[in-house]
Amino acid sequence: MVGRILRGMLILLAIVIFAVIGLLVFLSDSDVRDIEAREKYGKPPSQFITLPSGATVHFRDQGQRNGPVLVLLHGSNASLHTWEPWVAQIGDQFRMVSIDLPGHGLTGPVPGDDYSQEAMMQFVNEFTSVMNIERYTLVGQSMGGGVAARFAIRYPERLTSLILVNAAGMPTKLPRTPGWAQIIARTPVIQDVLLYVAPRILFESALKGSVVNQAIATPEAIDRYWILNRKVGNRAATLKRFQTPFDTFVKDNVGRITTPTLILWGDKDVITPPDIGQAYNAAIKGSKLVVFRNIGHLTMEETPAQSARVVREFLSPAPTGSPPSR
């Protein structure tokens, strides 16, 4: 009797194992080779430069070549393409330099395999130095916003202005549940699933769930997220980044920011809730907070004209004696 039960349990276990393996095979998506990803997303105006540290950076240098410089940092699992709406809106006046951060887009993995906020900040510093961009406005969205805030604390002499868009880096008082990817990344054994399983529907769901304006969740945009996040090395970098504990450096030092700061937020942001923007505004002396109604996490994409206009006005103050714009 016992032997029969044991055999039954072993058969059931084997069925479960084969079912899991079959599901993983069904859901698995192969890596996208560098050459394929570059062919699709790295054509002009994209450029590439290799830094002294050995990292090869994917960037775009667009807009008014002789205008004030904006260096643009994207959010988690995104790419420099997220800034194209602003390039179209204010590139007539500003030089717009957007980059793919380490472990993202066509920059991909970097020597040292460090994807912490500190490493990303040093990456930005190295890139702008190599590009001879001495002083500039640093713009960061979501994860990139945390990197930008950290940069403003460490290197204030390099910045003329700071713009934080739905920025990470500060804690929220609202209850939040980690996303599926963060949960998997922190679960032993199961975490390796992230290296092989990345069905398109998950990126579609994530993009649609982060915005109010569903018009930006086009098939082309979803494909871009899906393909670039599967570029060789990016999934391993993402896994390592998701396993990194929350860094309190910005929270502990945000009051040291003296750079003129503009803070943009969507009132329906569920990724970085609006109270984070309020916390930044309260901590940074003289900062300006603008909250857009019925907008989610991707303010620069969901309301490009309105948000870019606020940026233009912030960086181009009216001459003394001129009446304020209405």
C-alpha cells in the first residue's frame, strides 16, 4: 500500500516537473542579438561611443546644436526612445542628448556588471565628460529620476538645472505591492526564470498598466520594450538590478540639492505615486512641482505638448519686467 502511494506521488511529481518544463519552453523567448537590435533601433539619429571604462553607450544628440543642453535619462526597462516626444516639442530651442543607461536598450551590459544607482550616476558623469558637455540640465524619469537626483547631490557644479519626471529615489507613504518581476527576482531558484521567460503580453500589460493615456501603448511601443529587454545581456542585468536593495542615499541627502529644480508628475501614477513628487518638492528648497491631471507614469509621453511647454517656460524665464504668460 505504502509502495503504491509512493509510486503515485513520484508519478505526480514527474507530471508536475514536465508540465513546468513544458510551460517554460512554451513561454521562453530567445535573446535578441546585438546586430538585430541595432538594425531595428540603432539607425540614425542613434550614435554609439565607447567610454574609457569600456562601456559602449547608445545615445542620440538632437535638436538645436547651439542651444542649452538637456541630458535625458529614461526609466526602468525603458530606453532613450521615451524622450522623442520632447525632442519633437522643444528640440527647436534645446540640444537634446538622450542615452540608454547600463543594462538597458542598445547600451546593454557594461564592464563590471554594476547596475546600481551609484554606478549609473558615474556612467552619466563619464559620458558627459567624454562628450565635453560641461554644464547642462539633467532630466530623469522614474529610475532615471533617482539617478538624476543623486547626480545633483554629488555634482551640483555640473548642472544648470534639474528636472525630475515621475522620479524614483524617495519612498512613498502609500501601500505598494512589488511587481511580478521584482518578486521573481528575489525568489531563489525561481529567479532564473527571468533569464528565459519574457512573453510580449507581460510588457503589454506593464505598459498599459502604467499609463492613463492608452494611446501611447501602440503595438510598435510594446514591441520595442519586448525586443530591447531581450537584447543579449539585458535580462541578466535586470535580474541583478531588481535584486539590489532600496538605496536610501537620495532620501537621506535630498535636502542638499541646490540646483534649480522642476518636478513633473501625473496625478494617476501608480508606479511612483504623487506623494513622492510632493516629498521631493518639500525637501528641495525653491523647487517647482507641476502635477498633470489624468496622467500616469510616463508624463513626457502621455502629455508631451503640455509637459514640454512647462519645461520650456522653466528653462526660458521671461525677461525682467515682462508680463507673465497666461
